Amino acid sequence: MHNEHSPDAAVAGPTSAITELLARFEAGQRTALARAISIVENQRPGFRELLRALHPRIGHAHRIGITGPPGAGKSTLTAALARHFRARGERVGIVAVDPTSPFTGGALLGDRIRMNEIGMDEGVFIRSMATRGSLGGLALTTREIADVMDAFGFDRVIIETVGVGQSELDIARSADSTLVVLVPESGDGIQAMKAGLMEVADLFAINKSDRPGADRLAREVAMMLHLRAGEALRDVPAHHGVDMKRAARRISGATHRARRMEEAGRQGRQAEPTPAVTRPDGPDGPDGPQPLSWEIPVLQTIADQEKGVAELADALDRHRAWLRESGELLERRRTRVADRVRDEVHRMLDRQVWQERGGEAILESSLDALVAGAETPYDVAARIVRAAGGNATDAPG
Amino acid sequence: MHNEHSPDAAVAGPTSAITELLARFEAGQRTALARAISIVENQRPGFRELLRALHPRIGHAHRIGITGPPGAGKSTLTAALARHFRARGERVGIVAVDPTSPFTGGALLGDRIRMNEIGMDEGVFIRSMATRGSLGGLALTTREIADVMDAFGFDRVIIETVGVGQSELDIARSADSTLVVLVPESGDGIQAMKAGLMEVADLFAINKSDRPGADRLAREVAMMLHLRAGEALRDVPAHHGVDMKRAARRISGATHRARRMEEAGRQGRQAEPTPAVTRPDGPDGPDGPQPLSWEIPVLQTIADQEKGVAELADALDRHRAWLRESGELLERRRTRVADRVRDEVHRMLDRQVWQERGGEAILESSLDALVAGAETPYDVAARIVRAAGGNATDAPG
């Protein structure tokens, strides 16, 4: 589990406190899960050895990201989905990324009441994370908490986050399947597009679909998906030599879909996916063998009446099956683990450059000259990189 | 202007193409400005030497960040403010960060028509930047383009961006004065708080204030500012030894306001700023000597009727005067230039670690083992850091 005998071992093996925690964690104790999450969330001593020890255990859970604009009913839908999965005997972990400001905490907490009910269930574990205006390290932490829940043995890990910016899209990238929730209000589809939500969606749910405009929005979204599919394929040459596995490793969440479409197009499969629009009480589309390209469904739900939830869960299952059969699941996991390595390298280098190798002191002693225009940010940066052992004589430009 | 004779010089002096461009730039040619911005925006060869050469020329412009939710009328208000400044004989540069998706470009471009009109004015220069779902390097680029405009000699540089996430808040941080624009619609104040906009605002404008609910929203925002002021002061001990100048250098946009309040509280000045609420056609509050703590005004505007715009411009001037007199302007510029150094160090290290020193190859050759759970992200990261010349034997945890 740990590497103290490996010539490459970077740190010592687990300390006794972590070893003890791991034993309780492996025995399935919820208190150990809670403690492990806290250690990871707050990067307390031992968080790295803990994550290292859990790493070989991850990969069972279906990670579902739920995002969308504020007020779309994401919490209610998350709770409804969790209840549905529980009724099938599955165990569910939930990471709720909550943009609650400390100043309005009371007002917004109402959203969580329904979720707290399901939190009483032994087969459900909920962790709320407040953003408090700072999303900097949150994508990283969310991914790591999802890992901890996965390692604990949950069948589904739902990551719920408000979808209003790039950082939240990074969080959605922690998921295998990303569900974007919209409500039938004027311009919601356009706002979703502005916020880049169209680019990450594997499934759409039009929630509160008993309100006027639900059908119209569903059609609008389906149409935008069509347009985008056409757009994505426009630039694809008939034959090209891109190594898709390499590309996948560098891919950003925003290009996931485009890449998948591109791949489908390149291989001569269905060139323009037809999004399926289904009513909450309507039929759920054909079952049977999964196509190699994924048709993004646009479902309608009324989460607080539990309508459309079973159909949504089925669509999520179809997406999971498609992920497995198409090889996309493996690609997404590769991307995710590569992200983890990059984040960790960045974390290590940051500490070394700024603290251990004097970057902070160089910057501080240069600030007056910088503000006065006597030194430039480029020269100071070069000095810091050299102090850190880097080569700062890079090419001009 | 450049450093080729300095023992610390990291790169050679400007190439002849850049020297020629600089001469035209310094002569005030708009085509040279446009070209300089393009070079910087796309990081074309020479962008670093260009920025280095321009660095000593920056510091004249008042940088105004305008942010707020989509649909708040930011573009219209930006255009109205620009016209107002122009009428006073000032020159105005505008950086419009446009989240337009390539798929809906047509629909959203309508917003820009009013702005294009003022773009015909020789004293105005507009640069639109599309985000296309990727905000990664945008904050950096926006800051650099604002620098180029500042160096060109504009009196005001307005940075307009949709305010829906952390990256956009980073962009707002490029400004001396940040104006948050809201509209009197249900829950707009709460959404602004959720998105962290309250934390960065120096001024609020309730735009479209002829709509119902404008007064209520203005009162709501003023009340939230009061609450927050109380909250920020709650944790402040009577005496403590924090070096505020040092703290300011590391400060994030989100804590700017809290720190200012903290400082005011610590020094026994007005403990709880009283936000001023003014109607578009009402009086504009007292003139005269500026207080050392800034009272965030909540103004009402109707941008497309030019109402409240003069009052808003006056409030921006008062804020600029306050920034200068309180020393806050210097602190913000220190923060900004420190950010620039950090970004540049990150850019240099990134290239070295991943490309020049084989990080990418190590990661790639480890991916299968990582996905299989045979290797952990922490061990692979440590190997990459060691390959880059770093010390990866960090303390556990």
C-alpha cells in the first residue's frame, strides 16, 4: 500500500495515526470516512499518505456531477436521485459544493433541508463544502473527496455544484457523467451556453418542468446541441494523425464533448448526434445495445414531486454503460488522474519556489522597484526561477 | 528601457520588429496599439519584450472594472460611462471580456452595437476578448492588455466582464475600482452574493432602476454591506502585529474589502461604513475631504437613458481620490504587480517542468499504472519534481 521500500519513494510510509484510521476506514466505519474527508479537505498532516493509501481502492463508484445555474433545483434533484438509488440498494456519497456566503448562510440553508433528511440514511453520506468566494483549490479538493468516497465503497458519488464559472466546470470534470440542470425561465438556455455549461453536459434535465416554457426550453437546448454538433464537426478533416489518447490527456472539460464528436466523425460513425427529448412521464427511448457515440438526452423532471427521476437515473445508467463500452470511461479516468498529478506537481513546486527557495523574499524586496517601473515583472520572475534552480534564459517572446 | 547590459538580464533586448512597433506606439499610432494588444493577447513572439518595454510607462490610467450578472446592462453602462468621460475630454480604453459562445455569437452581438458607436470615436479604443468557455489564462491576458492601454496613455481603462465565477473575479482584480452592476430582479442581490461579487465591489450600480424593485434591491444590498462590515470586524483583535503592507501583497480580491474594514476598525476609525444609497436623479452625497475608510455607494442608474451616469462617474472619481489619499491605490498596484510576477514564474516553470525537463513524458509513461492503481499521483508527481531539479522528499502530509 505504501512505498517505503521503493527506490522512488518520496515520503515515508503511513504514520501510525493514519494506519489506524485506514484500518477503521477499511472496516467501513462512517466516523473514519468523515475523519478522512476532513483530513483531505483541510490538507491536514497525513493527507497525502492517506490519499496514496486509498488510491488503489478507487474506481468502483459512478461519479455523477450535477451542475446548473443557482435556483435550478440541483439540491432537490440530487436528493431525489439519491433516494432513487437507495431504493435500489445502492450506497450514495454526496459532495455538495455550496457557494453560501457566511453572511446569508441562514437563508440559503433552506435548500439543504430535504437533503438532510436523506442524510439520516446509513447508506448515504453527505459532505458540504462552502466556497466562501474562493474557488481556487476547490476543484482539486472536490476531486480528492470524491476519491475518498469512491475508496469507501459508495456505488454512486454525486458532486453537486453551482454552475456559474470556469472553476465550477473544473469541478464538474471530477465526474464520469455530468448532468446540467436548467429551469424553464427566459433565457436559461442562453445563460447556460454563456457559462460554458453546454460544453460539459452529458445529460440535460429541465427541472420544474411543470412551469410554462419547459417544452420550449427543451427544444431550444436540443437545437443548440445540434448546432454545436455541426460546428464541432466542421473543422474535422477526413483523415488526420492526431493521437487521441495523447489528446485526451490534455483535454479540458470544455472540449470533452467536441472531442467525442470529432472522434465519432473521424471514424465515420453517426456524424450528428440527435439529442433525445423526453417528458418526465413519457417513454424513455429505446433500450438495447449502446451506440458508440453518445446522444445527449434532454430530460424533463419535477424533482420535488419525484417526477422524471427514475427516467433520469436510467439515462445516467445508460451513460455509464456507454462510458464503459466506448472506452470513454477509461479516457476520462486517465484525464482525471493526469490532472491530479499536475495539481500535485504544482503544489510541490509552489511551496519550493516561494518558500524553500526564497521566491517570496525576492518578490517582496523587488516590489517597490516594480511599482516604480524600475524593474519589470519579467526580470523579477526570471530571478525567482533561477533561484529555484530553473533556467530563466528562455527565448524572447 | 531594456536590460541587455544588466548582469541580471534574462533575455536579449527588443528585436528590431518590436523596436519599430514601440516607436509607432510611443508616437500614439492606433494601429501600433492594436498590433501590440494582438501580440500580447496571443502571446506571439516578442510579447514579453514588448511588455517589458512598456512597463515603466504604466500607472497613469484609472482602471475601472465593471462586472455583474449577465443581462445587467454592463455593456450599455460601459458605453454611457465612456461617452461621459469623453465629454470631459478624457481618452478611454475598453477591454470587453465577452463570454459569447461561437454558437450564439449572432444573438449576443446585439449588446455590442451601442458600444460600436462609441468605438468610432478616435479617443476610444475597444478590444473584445471572447472567452469561449475557457477562462484559464484570461485574467492574466486582461491584466496585460490593460497595461498596454495604460502605457498608451488612456485616462481610463474600463474592463467589462460578466461576473459569474472566480476567474471573472480575478479579472475584476485587474482594476483600481470595481463596479458591480445589478438589476432589480428577484434575488439578484442574493445571486451576487453567491457569486462572490459583494466581496470585490467598491461601488454598486442598480441599473434599469426604472423597473419595480430597484429601491428594495438597493436597500437590500446596503443592508448586506452593513452585515458584512459587522462580520468582518468581529474577528479583529484590539491590537495585533500584522504587517498590513505584507498582508496586502498576498491579499486576494475577495478579502480586499474585509481587510480595509479591518484596518479601519483596528485604527479606531469609522467602524461600520454606512453605504450611501442614491437615486439616479437624486443628490450625490457630500463632497469635500475623503474619509480614510471607503463607504461603498449603492447608486441607481438607467444606462440606456443616460440617467445616473454622471453621478456614477463622480462616485468613481471620489473612489479614485480615496484610493490615492488612503494609500490603497499603491497597495492595489503592489498586489497587481506581484500577481504578474507570480503568473510569469508559473508560466516559466510550467514550460520547463513539463516540456524541457521531461515531465510530460514521465506522466505519459505512468498513466496506465496510475489508472490501474499500481502507482499513485503523489509518487509520479514526486518523480516529475525531481526530474525538474526540485526536492521531492517533502514532509509527509
